Amino acid sequence: MKPFLVLAAMLAALTVTACDRIPGLSAPPTPTRLPTPVPTATQTTPTAATATTAPTATPTAAPSPTLGSPSDVVSNAFKAMAGVKSFRVKMTSTGIPGVINKEMTIEVVMPDRFHLTGPNTDIVLIGKTVYMKVGTKWSKVASMKGFDLSGADPSKLQANLKTSADFKIIGTDVVNDTPTYVLQYTTNIKGPPAQKILTKVWVGIKDGLPYQSETRPKAGQNITMTFYDYNANISINAPI
């Protein structure tokens, strides 16, 4: 509030100086003192207070998290994935020659236990040992040839990044109620045949874990991996 400014009018006191003695008079006249006027107080009307609007605080935007380079975001996501104890993957494929199962679920217990289930499929991999269920009977498979789990194995996902390039963040999305960054890159596969594969990865904004990947080996071909149930209570043991 502005302080009031009060103006007081001050009147100077009037005085009369006594006359000097006049010759010929028996006595000097008594000087007459004029009454000193009493100063009248000037009443000042208070100035109306001017309302001052408090300054509006300017909201400060929360600092955005430092993502680092797009390649670091992808690499760190696969490293974080390797640090969990378990997770599940839903794999859906379209247009892939020779693939019978279009949908498959993979349970993973780190670092090297996998359980694949799908229509007419039940396979367990523990380390380098493979078990396959045919009908109602389990048997041990002599070779891992033909079993490619690179899309569900964090160590292989990280290894593929060594021959990858063109990393970039292309947007944001929500996967199973989880906000994510969407990144894209290409991976060069020596083969044979040599391939340049386009991959997209959905990385959690809060925890940095991958929640989905989409790989397109060729035009018309697509493999989608959805990752969920991180650190769930999953047990994978040899069936026989």
C-alpha cells in the first residue's frame, strides 16, 4: 500500500516590535501586542489507496530428463533389461517364410533360461541344452540349430547394436499403460544373405526398460516383441 501523504499548512506567528521612546511624552506608549493568530489545521482528505496487484508468479517448467544420444538410450535399455531377474515376451510375426507359429509367448529367467510356448510348440532352453515336447513326451534336442532367440535375449540385442546405425528418437507412445520413447535404427546383418534391418524400440520413460520392439527384415515382413511382467515370479527348470 502506498503511504498517505499529509500536507500541513504552517502559518508564521505575527509579532509587533515595541516603539522607541518618543521625546516630549511623559511616558512611552505601551506597545499594543496583536494577538497571535492560532494556526488553523488544514484537513487533508486522505488519498484513496491504490490497489496494487501482486505480480503473477511465472511457472517454471520442470527440467526434462537428460536422455543422452539415441544410441545410448537403446543401449542402456538393453543393459537394464539384462539386469532384471525375469520377464515375459509376446512375439507376433507376419510374412516370415517358414514360420508356422504366428504368435508365441516366451518366458525368460536371466541369464540363460527360456520357455517358448505356442500352438503345437513347447520348448525349454537352459544354457545350451534344448528340450522339446512332442505330444505328451519331452526329449532332449542335440542341437540348438534353428532356435533364434535374439529378439528376447538382452545379450544378443546388445551385440546387434555394434553393427547398427542411424539411431533417432521418432516420438512417444504408450505401451500397456506405460509411457515410452520410440526410437528407430538400422542393423546390418552379414548373412548370408546380407541384410539391412529396420528396428523400432519402445523404451519406458520412467524406468528405461524396453517395452516393445518391431523388426522388419524385408518389405511385408514384421516381427513384434512386447515385453512385460518384469521381475515376475517365473521358474524355468529342465522338464526331464
